[in-house]
Amino acid sequence: MFDISPVQIMIVLAIALLIFGPKRLPELGRNLGSGIRDFKSGITGEPDPATTSVTHAVAAEPMPTAEELIKDAAQPAPVGADEAAADHRATASV
């Protein structure tokens, strides 16, 4: 029904190059490939091997407990040297 020749493919690629430019065309290709890969893994249910290594590396880090997070949030931030020097000058001039 549709007969696509190499000449027609070259024409479409040339038009895409004119529209998007040489800087954005590789980015569009990467995004298209990533989208197709995500769609395929979503349909088949198989995880992508490139992303599973990243998720395993993130999962290897221990998650802080709620108590540790509360303790870290309750501690006041240390006063910077600039603020301490400005306070010292303000009290010294009074």
C-alpha cells in the first residue's frame, strides 16, 4: 500500500534537518528512542536494563528513619562566619 523508497526517506530527513537544525536533531532522536524503549518495557512488563542498574544503586543506600530525619530537622543551622563577624562589629560599635 505504502511504498517508501530511500529517496523519500532522505527528503523527510532533509526537511527535519531544516526545521529542527543540527543541534536539536540528535536530542530528538535520543528522546524518540527513549520513548519507544519506555513504551516497549511498559507493554512487555520487562524492566529496562539501563535503568535497573541505576535503581539498584539508589536502593543500596540506606534510607534514614523518621527519627533521624526529625533529629536532623530539629538541629539549628550553624551560624556562618560572615553573620558572626557582622554581629561582632555591630556590638563593638555601640
